[in-house]
Amino acid sequence: MAKGLQGCSCTMLLLLCAMQELGCWAMHTAGQGPGPGQPGDPALLAGGRVKRGWVWNQFFVVEEYTGTEPLYVGKIHSDSDEGDGSIKYTISGEGAGTIFLIDEITGDIHATERLDREQKTFYTLRAQARDRQTDQLLEPESEFIIKVQDINDSEPRFLEGPYIGSVAELSPVGTSVMQVMASDADDPTYGSSARVVYSVLEGEQHFTVDSKTGVIRTAVADLDRETQDRYEVVIRATDMAGQLGGLSGSTTVTIVVTDVNDNPPRFPQKMYQFSIVETAPVGTAIGRVKAEDSDVGENTDMTYQVKDEEGVEMFKVTTDSNTQEAVITVQKPLDYESKKVHTVVVEALNKFVDPRFVDLGTFRDQTIVRVSVLDVDEPPEFRPPSNLLEVQEDAHVGSVVGVVTALDPDTANHPVRYAIDRSTDAERIFDIDANTGAIVTGKVLDRETAGWHNITVLAMEADNHSQVSRASLRIRILDVNDNPPELATPYEAAVCEDAKPGQLIQTISVVDRDEPQSGHRFYFTLAPEATNNHHFSLLDIQDNTAAVHTQRVGFNRQEQDVYLLPILVVDSGPPALSSTGTLTIRVCGCDSTGAIQSCNSTAYVVSATLSPGALIALLVCVLILVVLVLLILTLKRHHKSHLTSEEDEDMRDNVIKYNDEGGGEQDTEAYDMSALRSLYDFSEIKAGDGGGGPGEGAPGRNPSSELHALPQWVQSPDLDFSVFRDYICRKVEQADEDLSVPPYDSFQTYAFEGSDSPVPSLSSINTWSSGSEQDFSYLGGWGPRFRQLAALYAGRRGGEDSEDS
């Protein structure tokens, strides 16, 4: 077949060459126009002058020429060429001299290389006609085009691959999947070389392709993703409109079948069995079941529910969104003794149902779940669960308050023992019979102290105290009338000296700690000892209060300034209780409006003369004075303790070390030299330097030299160190006798060097000999820093010289 195609191409190439030669010849003869002297000759129109010009048309060259000889393209010719070879033809431009060569004499152009129209469709060149002798242009330079003529040498190509498309399963026939497109590099305007048609090479059983547009469509309606989820379809594109000899190219298209919800959920088993202990709390997970769905993605999302009434009451089913499992949990407490096995019907259904596939069947499934309840040893249960008991507050110790009952719910029905949690009854006000559960009083009750008691009763198995149940009981203490009524406050009243009969003095009210169910009712009357009272009267107002009124005209403070009125108060019982309270009535002086001015009681005087603001200011002043006094006493005590601590300070704890070096001889202000000189008698030492007594040589000495002479350490019979020795011995003695001083981790040494050495000083700077020959005048040349030393020794030397003289 390849050889046939090659032969066909060669035949077409020869035909095209022949057509080109004919076309060039025809265009050449047409370009010459009419001959001279003819009616259409333009030379005649120009007054006898002949017009010269180029003679050619557009050139064509066939691409992919495979011949051994150069391919003839065409001929350029000037109408001034007489064929004598005097004109030289040249070309320039694209490919001139390389791809295209021209015969300088004839003007024939040949192509020497193989051309490809898909790389370059035409070449633009310029032609020149020159005089061969003078090389001058005979015609103006002219531009012409050589066009590469197309042949079918490029196959169609799919440039946008690889192609991946998708289509939903169960789509109807003819559903568009995607479009493919091939490109042909041949010239679409010349022949059918670039005219492409499409066809299916592989996969035509399931898909088709439009031959002109390349649109791929489904060929069947039963594509099932669960059977095959992808197809590889090979599409071929052929040019030359699919005719014989056309070139072709192919590509592979991957078509993915997407899922639709066409499969209902199905339980792998028709029955599941689980077990759980009866003491499992509400919310405990029993187990998980899962229905399988052949679909994928959101089409597998499902919900679960309990269908039977018994299961709905006892159990709850939820859906795990991650695993799509049904989680069965306990919704109500289980009881092995009541029911040992529960049967639950669980239904699974798709969350998203496609109405197009409802006719395929119901999209739900059911299974049976059997839950076995396991027996465990449970603590006793209180029956009935009443938690309120009542008892009279006057009940005797040991009286029964109530009885609690607890039973073992297990089949064994073990005996039960009772106890009270003493953390709720620390005072042991109540006791309980361990066998019967009877609660009795353990102490005398008092409602006014505690009207309610909350206790916790424990019930446990007799042979297993770890199985304990608790029940909270509220015990209310019922009131009995065991407290007499009393006056609400110690009442005090005041009456004016000029009071009139029937004037209200005080209203009396009472309190009673008891709380009878029918409410309080109190009765007031004067005590029997006040029957002879003619000054005041008592009126019971019938609302648990009473009013005291005057019964005479005027009172006299000089005769009696205070009246004590005993009042008897009785409650309604039963039994009726009473008490006597005293009302204190003071006689006071009043003004014309009845306002109290003064009473014999200090309280009334103060209250009448001082306002509350004044009393507050007075209290603040007193408080400030007290704070000042306390502050002064604190400061004095702190100062006294500071002085005492300084006096009692242990000398052994105050060893101070000075390591600072002196400032030299010019430093005359750092230390007090007089304190050092006071230890020695410098006058005696200086007198001894001359060898005489204290009075010798004194008048002849220079005072300045005496003051600035450098003292030397020499033994003097008058120096007494006994004071230091006595001080050190006294301190040692005190330390030995002080038993309260703790032992010190230090070694204390009290040392006395004793008398000085009999060996005299070896220093050559100074000597006690009056006949020293040393001269200290050179010290003056040491500079200002040694000026003080030079003055001392120069002055001393001058004094000795004067003494010698």
C-alpha cells in the first residue's frame, strides 16, 4: 500500500509540473501584449516610443520534491532582451543563491533544495536586469513571490490529548460524553489535504463518534459502573475526507462511568446477636451493624432506625457519619430479672434517593438484632422511694420515726442490712435498726434549733457489703407548743408630766418561737401584782398587740420618775403558755407641743441635746486620740529596744578590719593625729634625745621642730600598759562566766606583746645619738611630695646643731 501511495504521489507531481510549465508559457505570451503596429500596441499610443518592462507572473513550486535534478520554478524576462546575451539577470531576497538559483543569460530559476510548505508557505525575492558590460540596471528592481504548493504530506494530529471524559451510568443512548479535535498542518484552501473525518477504532460497542464534529456519544443505555467503571476508546482522524490515500492519526480517550444511586443498601446478615450487662448505664453502646451499598460517594450515605415498638422504647440507633454504621445504644435501664432477651428490628435506607430509579425497587433493607441481658450482682433497691418522714419534737428518745425497706433485686434475694451514713448525722440524732430498717430518735428533738434533718440511709447485702445502695431521707420536726410568748423587745416608754388620761404611751407586741399550724393568737393582761395600778391601763387590740394608756391626770417626777408595769402574755396553746414582761415608763418634762425636753435618764438627755452627727464626730475624735497614743508608745518601745541591743552587743561579733592604705605624707586630714600622739609623752621622748632630763635644752629648741619631729618607738619607764592588760583579762573572765552565750566556731586570741625589745632601732634615717653625722638636706630635692618629710628632718637637724653649739 505504501508503494502505491508513493507511485500516486509521483504521478501527481509530474502532472503539476506539466501544468506549471503550461501556465508559465501562457502567462509569458500574455504578458508580451500585442505586437508593434497593432491597434493595441502601447508604443503607438506613446507617439512612436517603445515601453520596456518585466515579463513574468506568480511562480509556484511543489513541496517535498524528491528528484535528483534541480526543480524548475519559472523564468524572468525583460522585453528589452534581444537574446544576444547582453543582459545579465540576478535575484536577491529570501533563499536567493541558496535555495533558488537563476541563469544569468536565460533568466530561468531553479529550486535546489527540498521545500516544506508547513514550515514556509512562500518566498519573496527581487529581480534585477543589468547590462553585462556596464553592470547598470536596465529595468527597475522588481519584487516577485515564489509560492510553495501543498501536497498531502501531514497526517492529522490530536494536540489536546490525553482525553478523559465521564458519563453517568444508565445514561440513554446518544448522551454526549465529550468532543475530540484533530489538527492537519496541510493547506486547508487547497484540495482535501486538511479535511478530517473521525471514526472509532476500538470501543465501538459502547460509544460512537460524529465523523465531522468529533463528539463522542454513548451507543448503549446499560452502562453499569458496578460492572465496569471506565472504558478506553480509540478515535481515528483521517484527512482527504476519508478517501483512499488519505493520512490518519489516532488517540485514546478514557471515559469514566460515574455513579448514580441505583443500588439499595443490603445487610450482609439477616440477624445479629449482642450481649450487655444489666447494669450498663443509659447511653452505653451495645454494638454496630452496617448495610452494604455498591454505590460510591454520597449515594452510599444512609440512615438507620428502629422499626418495632419494643426496640424504640428500650434502644436507640444512631448513624456514624464516618463509617456509615448503625450504633445501637441503651435508652432505658435494663433488668435481667424482668426480661433476658430483647429483639430489635433495624432498618437501613439511603439518605439521597434518585427518583429516576425508584422503579428499580425499594431502597431500604431490614435486619434483626437480638440483645441478651447478662445478670450481675446488684445492690438492694429501696421500696417505696418515699423520702419524707415526720416526727413530733416532743417525741421520746427511741420513738420510731419511720421504716425504710430495701430488697435485693437479684434472683438469690440476699438479706439486707441497714445503716445511717454518719457524715450526714454526725450528732447521732437518729438511729436505725440494722435488720428491720426502723428509724428511731437517738436524742431529744428541738424544732426551734433544727426544724429539718437530712440523712442518708445505706442498704447493703448481708454477705457482701460492697453492694450498697443509698437513699436520702428528709425528716421534718413537727412543732408543739413548748415555748411561751415573750415581749418583742425590752420596751421603755416615756410619759409627760402633764399627760392627760387615755393618752397612748406604748404599743406592745410579742414573739413566740413556736409555729402552730393555725397561726399565733396572743392575749394581753396586766399581771396580778399590778391589779392595784391606777396610773396606766392595758388594752388588747385583738391583733396580737396591746396598747398602754394613761389613767390619771399628770405625773410628778419629784415624787416618782419611773414606773414598772408588769404585763402578762398568754398564747393559744395547746397547752397555753404564758410569760410576764415589764414595761419601763419614765416621767419626763415636755414642752407645750408634747415634745420631751428632759428626763432623769441620761440616755434621754444625751439624745435630746446631741444629734447623731455630733455623736459620730465625737467618736471619731476619740478614736484618733487613741491611735496617736498607741503610735507614740510603739515608737518609744522601739527606741528603747534599739538602745538595749546596742549596749548588749557582743564585742566578739564586731571585728572590723580596715585595709585602706593611707594617703602618704601629704594626707594630714584623713586621721586625727592628736589621738595617736596622746598615747605617748612626746615631750619626754624629745627631751631624752639630747641626753638630759626633761628640762634640758627646752628653751633652745625650735617649737616647729618639736611639733614635726618624727616619733620613734623607744622604751620609756613611764609607759604603763596595765590598762590594756586589765581590759583583756576582764573580757576573758566575762566570756568564761557567761553561760547563755552559745559556743562560737572561732578561735579568739587576746595577746599582749609585752615590753619592747632591748635591741635599739636599726634605721639609719634617724638615731637617738646626738652625734649623728647624717645630713638630710638632700630630702629637699625630692620634690613637693617629700616636702613635709624634708621639713621635719631639716628642722630636727637644725635643732641638734644649735644644741651642739
